[in-house]
Amino acid sequence: MEFNKESLKKTFPTLAKELESEENKVDIRSVRTDIGTGENAASARFAHYTPDVIDFVRRCDNEEQAEEIIAYLEKRGGIKSQCAERLRKQLKEKGVRSFGPKKEADYYLKRGEQ
């Protein structure tokens, strides 16, 4: 099915408006035919990044999950007891979103180039 610009505007006015707007543009910097090379380049921003306790808490949906993360990292020696207590206090007083917005699945892949 072929469309010229005018027939696209008549048939799909909202889509045509979105395509012409500057609001939803995505820069394409290069094209890769090798999947491995593309994946490595896309995630280069976080190549040597190690998530911390806040990164893990930000993936939680609720306070119970966040408490599990804090307890696990405290037990394994990933965070000190003093840090765990400060995190628990913040969690209890201000809630799980006080640590930042929720990090969705593929967070690092999606933001690797930003």
C-alpha cells in the first residue's frame, strides 16, 4: 500500500501530525548489521557501572520488596548496618519512590546511549 503525503494526512491525520512534529524524533547515528556489535555499542554508557543498593531499590514495586533488598545486601555485606538503618528509615517515612522513579525492565539498555 502506497501513500503520498496528502493522502496520508487525509487518511491518518494524527499519525501525519506526529510524523511531522519535532517532539518524537530519534536520532539514528549509525546502522549495524552485526547484532553483537550493536548491543555492545548501545550499552557502552554503563559498561563499567555497578548498580548500588539504590539502583536495586528503584526496581521495587513496593516497600516489602525494598526491605527484602536492603536485608539481603546487609546480610551479604553489600551494605553496612548503619547504611541499612538509614535506608529503612527513609523507606518507612517517605516510601519506596523517595529513592527515585521506578527503573523498568531493560533500563540500562534503553538509556545506554543517552
